[in-house]
Amino acid sequence: MLDPLGPPPGWLRDLVEPWALYFNVPAASEHIHEILLAFVGYQLIHYVVSPWLSPRLFPQHYPNLNRRTKLNWDVHVVSLVQSTTINALALWVLFTDQERKSMSIGERVYGYTGSCGMISGLAAGYFIYDLIVSTIYMRIFGIGMLFHAISALWVFSFGFRPFVNFYSPTFILYELSSPFLNIHWFLDKINMTGSKLQWYNGMMLLFVFFSCRLVWGTWQSALVYRDMWHALKQTWSSHSLVEPVNISTQVFQVRDGSLCVDEACARAGAEVSKFASFTAAGVPTWLVLTYVASNLVLNGLNYYWFSKMIETVMKRFRGPAPSKEKVEKLSKEEAENIAQKMVLEAAAELEAEEGALFLGDEVTVETVASAVDPGLAEELRRRKATAAAAATS
């Protein structure tokens, strides 16, 4: 599929192309307008739209936040907009890009479509915004958020080589759980902690996190490992010859447009091998190892966070079993309250763990406690204030 947003202006492409070739990301010049659009758009949302709109939508809450929390609020607004937008576009590309669907195993590594490039461009624009914000406010957000921004931008730039451009919309769907994570955070800040809405949102957060990051993510990781291993063996075989061969003829199918009914279809088919000259020597081993290492780290974090959520839930089942009489007296409402608290505790655990790394959220004892018992959170804050006053007196 051709880029739905069209090509960049000629002058902009010509301006960027020498740099794109220098850094060996030739496809970046075809999507520089989308990178800039996303970057500028998210800057405007952070510094203009959110500070202007938030106090009008939440006049009792946003103006009363401290400086750090207001900054974090604006970052979460950008994250909510970005994750919702990029997920919708990625799902659309997965279902409508026919050229992507018809790719062979080699084309999934070396091939290119404009729609997948668009996803990479919009994601790169957000990661540049993330990199700048985490650099400016590193003392507030910490080094972890900065490293995440650098690594995410680095890995997604591979799609512009192009390298596994096919998988750009696939792995961006890790973000499907992010809207629910952001909503959970906002509900805490507008005094809806422990509400029915936060409970329902928490159930969706846990379900989507498990489905998209563990089930979908692990399955797709296995597929991309298989494809990269095939490409790596092909590269090693070609380099073992006295005269290394151009692997393009072994990778790309013949797409002459004979089955197309319009020019756009023919152009989209030809576009798959548009950057074949840049991948003719095969895939470098370091590139595959870098991609695998990054993927393993991210998947490992996902499993770790989910294990923390399970651990939080299981804490409620530890200890002596209740007596038969107590079980019989347990009302339906009490049972629902227990289930609600377990969901909210698990969602709060995920918010604390992932938010601290990716969004710079401050992790405190009250963060998790407030998800289940606002009174407990208030008591913890009161004790902290009392201790601080005693220390200064």
C-alpha cells in the first residue's frame, strides 16, 4: 500500500535525502513529513493544548496540581493521544495493506510498503518528542525514561533501512494497553480512585496487556526471529562465495502489475522492492543481534510486570483459609468488592512499574494503596507529613 499521507514535498525530501543516505536509512526521506508532523503535533499538545484544555475540562483538579504533576499530566495526555492514534492506524494497515499481506519470508525482512513506513514515521516523531522531554526534565523523570526514548527511537529507525519494515504495525500494537494505563492514572488524579469506572478500566487494562503484550507479542517475536534467521543464513551463504552475490533476486517476487486494475496498485506492488539496492548485500549480523536483544529485553519487562500483577492478586489468597461459616455469610456484594480490589491492586501495580520507566511517574507507597483504599493512602500521607514535621522541629 502506498503511503496514505502521500509523499513529502520535493524540497523537503531533497534536503533530508543526503543525511538519510549517510546514516543508511534511505526510506526516512520518504517519511520525513510524517516524522515532523508527529513531533510538532505532540509538542503542541504538550505545551499548548493540554495546559489550555485541561483546566477547562477539569477545573477542580488540574489547577491544583503541583508543577511536577502538571508536567506528568501533560506527558500522559500526549501518551494517550499517541497510543490511541498509532494503534488505530496500525490496525488499519494490518487489515488493508494487501502488498504487506502477500510478502514472502525474505520480503518481510527486506521489503517496504508506504503504509508501514508511515507507522514508523509517526512512531519516530513521538520518540523524538519523548527523547527531548526526557532530556529536558531528566531530573524529574529519571534516567530510565531517557534510555527508553533513545532505545525506542534507535530500534524503530531500523524500519527506514528498510529492515523488518513489515513488523512496524505489528509491534506498535504493544501500545494497545497504554490508553487504559493512562486512563487509570488520570482517574487517580481526578479523585476517582477505586471507582467503578477505574475498576472496569482496570479489567480492560489487565486483559489487553496479557493479550497484546504476552500472547500477541510472544507469537510475533517468534515469527520475526524465524524470518531474521532465514535472512541471516541467506546472507552468510552469499558471503561465503568468492564473489558475493546480490540477494535481491532470491528475496523479491516478480510484481509487474499485470494483475492490477489501476496505476496505484501497480505502483504499490513495485514499491515493495523500492530499496532493494540498499539491502542487496544482506543483513548485518550486528543488526539482527541488536534487534533480538532489544526485543528480549522488552518482552522480559512485559513478563516481569505481569508477574508483579499476578503476585499482587495472589497476596489476597495467602494466609489461613476462611471458615465455612464465614464463606457462607459472604454476601454477593462483599465478593464483588474483593474482586474489585484485586483488579485495582493489579492495575495500580502495573501503573507503578511501567509508568515509572516509560512515563516518569513517581512511585510511592500511596500510589498502590490509593487504588484500593483511599483512606489508607490518606493515612500514609498524614504519617509522612507528621514524621517530616517532627524531623524539622
